[in-house]
Amino acid sequence: AEMHGDFAIFQDADLEYDPRDYAAVLRPLLDGRADVVYGSRFASRAERRALNYHHELGNRLLTALSNWFTGLNLTDMETCYKAFRADLLRSIPIRSNRFGIEPEITAKIARRRAIVYEVPISYHGRGYAEGKKIGLRDGLNALFVMLKYRLVDDCFTESIRARVRNELAHAHRFHRALARLMRPFLGRNLLEIQAGLGALSRFLPCREHLTLTETDPECLRILRDGFRNNDVVHVARLHPESDEDFAALSHQPFDTIIAVNVLQCVEDDTALMRRLAAALSEGGRLLIWAPLHPWLFGGYDEALGHRRRYTGSGLRNVIEAAGLRLEFARSFNFLALWGWWLNSRVLRRRQPGRLMVGLLNFVIPLTTRIESWIPLPGLNRFCVATKARIS
């Protein structure tokens, strides 16, 4: 909270780590290649002091366990020298007061999909006779912290909505099923409104061009980092209720616009629908995913910034009021309907939690197949609206 610069670096006061290595640690950040840089004591370097073998073995074991939980392939998780983009570090809550900060911050940057580099550094370690304090208790605590942040999602300091977005980003099967449902209706030049953390975007086919838009600055940064080397993906800021933002994209009409969980979050959904229709090329399609059943409106909706839930006829009316024709509509998520009712409406919870997201992710392949055979009421509706061609 006290940082005012562009970058942050951890430094122990005992100078086991040499500040002359700052240049090497900061270089990937200054070049714009990394969000986080770890200085590794175990990567190749010119010289090193021979120290306690069991201490190094413990570090390597904890690094291996951390890598198992996070999916990163670090060589030195427990290193002091960790450099960050300051805006990223400011947005991550830090709970640990001792050496647990190392596995904690590693778990959280992994969840945030930060781009992490390692560079070799020199290390002039001290022995216990020279005042070194880390011990077995800290190693056991590090293991506990790894397990904790494997189960607890606590990597955002932003609003509940951002944290809920992050939890839903773990429902990979759900987003894959949604992308599969959309695939027959996708054109060559796609625009996704409010792409969030890119959970759905990663399953969309990159044909001629895919434009991802967001309002939240942190989501924009994550999207830009995630698609940094993709030549057909463009990331841009767009507010759904801003005519100026839509005008900035008017030079490139889209044959497909995807709006997942957007319509219910704006004050004037009819005006948004008209903006989307104007951005479509003739014969283009608007793919909408919106929540059904006003009687389900509860704690989850409030936390996510929802202003309404729809009836089937109400959603059709909004589409047709923008001059679009409803081509296809299907309800989705029959089982999730009852879980939403219990947790959001009855228990008034404001976050689904990883258990609920995990259950959704587990059952979605089965429920999607059943719903393709039998029309069932669902938590959401998927609609495809078409813009008429001018003859």
C-alpha cells in the first residue's frame, strides 16, 4: 500500500543477497517480458558459498512441492529476491508474517497467471552460528501454507465481483462446453464483450480476428499478458454503456459478437442491445448468455453487479427491440438452478466458493448431453440473434 514506484523487490537486511544483482533481477521487468522475476540461488552462477546440505535439500523439496501445487517450474521458490510489477503486487493480499510469504506469494501469482521469469543470482548465506533463524518449524509452516492456498482462493484485493470472476475462471469444463455450444454460430471476425479473465476466450477459435474487451484495468492487463504473442487477438478497453467506446471500434464491423453475462449488468439493456446490433455486420450474429428466472435473484446476483434476471419472453423482447431476429434459444444449467436457489436465494451467500464451482465443472459434461436430448428449464439461456441483410 505504501509503494509509489513501478517495481518492487524484496531485500533481506542481512545482505545474504547482493544488491548488485538488482539489475539482473529487474531486467525482464524493465524489458516488459515479465510480471514477476525470481532470483534463483540454484541456477548456474559464477560462484557460490558451500553451506549446509540439509538446508539446501529442504529448500529444493519445498520448491518441488510448490511446483506440484502451482504448476510453475521454479528452481528456487524460497528465494528472497522476488521482483514484481508494483501494480500487480498491490492487488494481491499478503497474509503471512514470516517465511510463509514465499509459498503464499508464489501460489497467488500462479493463480493470477502472472508471467514469471527466473535469473541466477549470487548468494552469500550465513550459518546458524552467524544468526540464521529459519528452521524446521518454518518448513512445516511452508507446507501448510501451500496446502492452504491450494484450497483457498485469496489472490485479489479487489471487490467480491473480481474474486467471483476468478473462481468461475477455474470452471474449465463449463467454459469448454459453452464454447462448443457457440461454435456452429461463430464467424470469422469475433468480438467478446466483458471478457473477464479470458476463461471463455481461451476456448474460442482464433480465425481471422478475435477482439477481447473489458472495463476493469486488472482484467485488461491479464488479457493482454495472456494473449501477448497471439497475432490474431486484440485486447481493448470498452465500457458496455459508452457510445464513444463503441464508436472507436466502428471501423471494423464484426460478424460475431459474444456477450456472456453482460446484459443483466447494465442499467439500460435495450440501449446496449442497440449498440451491439450497430457493431454487427449485415447477416452477423449476436451470441447472448443471460440469467433466467427473476425469482432466483439473490446474494450471488448482488455480488456480481446484476441488475436483473430475465424471463424467456423478456429476453426475446429486448433482442427484437434492437431490430434483431431471434434465430436460436436454449436453456442451460438445469442442476445449477437448484444450487443457485439454495445458496443465493435461501442462504443469501455472496460467493459460490470453489466447492460449488468444482461441482459445476464436474457435472457439466453430463448435464450438457442430457439437455441436448431433453429440453429442461435452466439457470441461464443461450440465444443467437441475427442482424438482417439489407437487400
